[in-house]
Amino acid sequence: MSDEHPRQNHLLAVLPENEWNRLSPYFELIPMPLGMVLYESGGQLNHVYFPTTSIVSLLYVMEDGASAEIAIVGNEGMVGVALFMGGQTMPNRAVVQSAGGAYRLKGTLLKQEFDRAGPVQRLLLRYTQALLTQMAQTAVCNRHHAVEQQLCRWLLLSLDRLPTNVLSMTQELIANMLGVRREGVTAAAGKLQNSGLISYNRGVITVLDRPGLEGMCCECYQVVKTEFDRLLPEITAK
């Protein structure tokens, strides 16, 4: 992680220099191992996280322990939007889906910067709107589309947030993310592999044919990507 820099995160990369100079001394680089829980549902939110080479999954957890993913956050965004939206706790769990690094910032510092009502506030509000679109589209996708289409959407969103076409992810973890049975993920991954779109071996997924994956996906991936491109063009152009 020695070669990581805060501005590998696309939100931080587009901060104007004045705002960047105020905040940059306070960013703390932290390792983000697979499965690390950043916070639990209802937990106190003391920091926000800006992933650089990691991906964080936002999950809703039911009383019986079942869970389903509502959004993923990588180098395009931040974890902890509730802090500047007026809440001090989060209604969901945040867990590292893909290991890497992230920069952590004390929530009080971000809140102070947000309350200046300047460029940081405008940027974070646009990002929040894009994140809400991802959450809404995920709910629609999980209700109306086949597991292989959900898996395609999930893979494409993950690829957009990683520097490579390789993901380390077990089928059991994918099933927990999608809120489906592991057998469904096994069958869906088998279809994608037999079609030559991915290679899957011992928890490592390699995307071999991204255009083919996009062609097999439902419209949900493109809806989310289009909204990010519309709201945050200076970020998604990077």
C-alpha cells in the first residue's frame, strides 16, 4: 500500500486546491482486508472512508441474519454519507468486499467542510444522489431480474471500481451480497463461464469478455453508470 495516494479516489481527485489543502493533512491510509466490517447497522459513525484500491459493500441485515447488498462503493466515492446528511448512525452494515486500501477522515472534519456550503458540499450531494440511484436500481434488479443478470450487474459495477479485471470472491460471499442461494450463484457463474465471459477458479473471477458481459446484463448496470456520468462527469471521465 506504500504507493497509494488519497487522490487515487476520484472524489478527492477533483477537490479544488483550497479544499484539498485544508483536508489533506488529516487523511489516514488504512488497510482494508477482505471481510473487514467498517460499521454495523445502528453503529456510531465517527469516520468516513474514501476507498482507493478496495471495494466496500453496503448491506442490509435482517433479524434472522440474512443479508442483501444495496450498493457498492469503490474509488469513485465514499462510505459514510449519513454523517453529512444529518445522521450519526448508519442503518446498514459496511463490509470490505474486495481487499485493498482506503483513506479515513474524521467525520467532524468532513462535516465542517460540508457546512462551508462550498464545492465539497456540492460534490458530495451529487455523489449521494448517484448512490441513491444505485440503491434503487439494485432493489429493482433483485426483484425482477434473473440471478445471472444480477451477477453480471454486480461484476460490471465491481470492475468499474478496480484497476484490474480480476476479483477475489467466493460464491458464498456473492450469494450473501445478492441475497440468493449459493446454488443459484453456482449455476449463474457456470453459465457465464460456459459462454466464455468469465473464468472462475477457487474464488478468483477473471472477466474475459467485458462487452459480452454487458450484452448479457440487464439494463440496471447502464442506468447506474449513466446517472454517475451525468452527475459526476469530471469523476467518471478519469
